[in-house]
Amino acid sequence: MKNKARLLFALVPFFAISLLTGCGSTGGNNPSPVPPDPVDPFPVNPQDSWCVDGTRHIQYARVHSRAAGLNSVVDTSQYGCGGTDLGFTWYDSEAKKLFVTFGDSYPQHMMGGEWNSNVTLYTSNFDFSNGVMWEGALNGSFGATRQITPVTNSVARRNGWTPSPESICSKKAGTTIPTGGIVVNGIYYLFYMEVYAFNQTHDYPGVVRNGMWDTFCSRVVKSTDKGVTWTVVPGLEWLAHTDDFVCQPGESFSQIHPLDIGDEYIYIYGIRGGRESGTCMARVLKSNFENINEYEYFAGLDNSNNPRYIKGMNGLKFIKDKDSCYVIDPKCGELNFSYNPYYGKYMVTYLQAQSNMVMRLMENPYTFGTAFTIAGQGNIPNLYGGSTHEVMFDHDGRRMFMFICQWTSNLYSTNLVEVVFTKKK
């Protein structure tokens, strides 16, 4: 009996080790359980969605909600923004506020009430899953109620205003439309174009040309007090036409969108008035941002495929009407540059050939990847003016929210569009 007890106690460690190591009398190993694949938080094909690029890049896209104008989540008519044009995003990382400057805006649906050439709304709520939660609007400058660019005679007459003496506008300009904003060294800058008339050009008098317009120049306003007041930056302008419509070298930069990629430069991208030209590029040291003579214009690649730059007016004259100096081929409308955290690259979104809203990823400031479509006219009729910003991404960048505008016979407004990128394998 004692010998049997000793044998039993002697075997206890063996069984214990067998249980711990998974080794039994068969000598086999029990494999570790394989964890299940994580559940994709995004449905494959939600209601009212579309996928236009064959799922190569975009799992789906859909109109999420109205961002401004009729039936917007926050009633923007209280800010003079009931019927409104395209909006461009810019961000103050210190104040943690996203600003969106919309073009021609009216407090009533479509184009009723007081006309502002632009209205700037802001929010610090970056959860866009419930829509855009606007928190307020900037006050106007130059004698305007809301707009932060100079007031033209056309807008002043419509509203019974007297333009501020500081207003600097071409005599025949009809409106001043924003084209892109940026914060440099804590100062807010907004680029804007002075437009003669939409859907017509001086070269074709009396002829309606959809998506075409003449500009007199592109200029910049700045604010050193967080958007409370604005002034025109003296001398920082790209002249496209004189008041009597003589074409000037600055025509290639009639509409400018700036970009900061974190190096020593600010890059600016320009197109002519309308939506049919290619895109040109220039750069300037941040320390020289307000000096027009310090801008260097991309003049194509040299024999070693390195970029060439020509500074100042000589650069503007050289690149004019040269296809080799385009960084994006025609036809481009309403450029917007931002960082895409999902792909880890900067990108551009724009209206291509007055048809589809597309995006391209940047390899460097002058090289762009293939365009892929976010939305077509069949998805959002008469779409234009798509813009976004890094703070409008969530789920590690896989979902992007962006603003896409519409102009139809009964709708002049801006949509918040949800874009979900294809899951990485």
C-alpha cells in the first residue's frame, strides 16, 4: 500500500507538467486558437451609397447630411448662409478650430436676402458622424456684414452698403470668392479671386460658357487677431487681367490654394478662371510668404528629372501657356489640398473636366498619382467644389468627410459627404 502511494505521488509532477505543456501520452501539441478577423465597422453597401471606382480605393461614398443651407444639421441661415457656394477648409491647430469659408452666400434659400461674397463658419467639434456642428461665424471686414474679403461695387449696391476705404478691388469685379486658406506662423491668410462674371468670358462676349469665368486677379487677406479683423496683404497679388481685359502673366494663378507639408516652404497651386486649365505650382519660404518677388514657379523637370524653379515675374512669364509646367493636366476646377492619414500622403481633390469629383495622392509637391473618382454627376447632380481637411478623418483615417457643393434649379447648397476607403489587406 505504501509503495502504491509513493508511485502515485511520484506521478503527480509528471501529470502536472503534461497538463501545463499540453503533452499527453499521445505526444501531440494543441494549437493555439486563431483569433477571429476583426469586424469591419463599415457595411459593404449601405443605403443610398455608391462606389464609382470599382472598390479599388473606395468601399463606398454617400451624402451624409446637409452641411450648409436648406435643411442643414445646424441652421446656417442664422449666419447669413442659407444658399451658399463652395467652402474651403483651413485649420488653427493652436485654437483647435476648423474654419470653412463659403463663397457667395445669402441668408435665404437659393439667392434671397443680403449678399455676402463669402461667409466663414467654424467648429471645434470634429465628430462629423452626426453632421457638422457649427459654433459660429466670423464677423465681416471692409464694411461687410459677414464677408472677410474686400467688398465689390456690385455687392455694395445690392445691399445698400458703402465700401470701406480700405477695399482694394478691380473696378469691374463682381464678387470676391475664396479659393483657399492657411495659417502661417499664427497668422490667418485667405486667398481669393476677383471675378468679372460667371459663365462668360471677355474672349467670348455674350456667349454663355458653363464653368468659365474671367478673373482680374488673385489676392490675399490676413488676420493677426484670430479672425476678428482682416486686411489686404499689400503687393501680394497675381494679376490676370487689367480692368480693360488685357491678359497678364498672373492668369495661371487666378485661383490659388496653399499647402504646408511641414518643410520650410509654403506651396501654392493655381489654375485660371473657370474649370478648364491645368494646375501650376509655386513655392515660397515661410519667412518670405508675404513677398510676391520671392515666389519660385515650377518650370518643369530638367534633364535629370529634377524640378526647375524660376523666381518672380520671370517665372510667371515663363510658365504661362506651357503644358510642361503643369503639375496636373487639364481640366481642373476648385482645387483643395489636404493630408490623407489613411494613405499617409498629401492629396488633392478637384472637379475634373466639369464632371467627376476626383482625388490624387501626392508623391511630392510636383508629382501626383492617378486620379480616382469620389463622386460623379449621377451621384450628386451638378456637383462641384469638394474640400476636406485632416481633422475630418476618423477610424485611423479610413473614413473621410468632405464638403461637396451643388447648384441646381432649386438647390444652392453644400453637402457633407461620407467616404469610406477600401480596407487594407
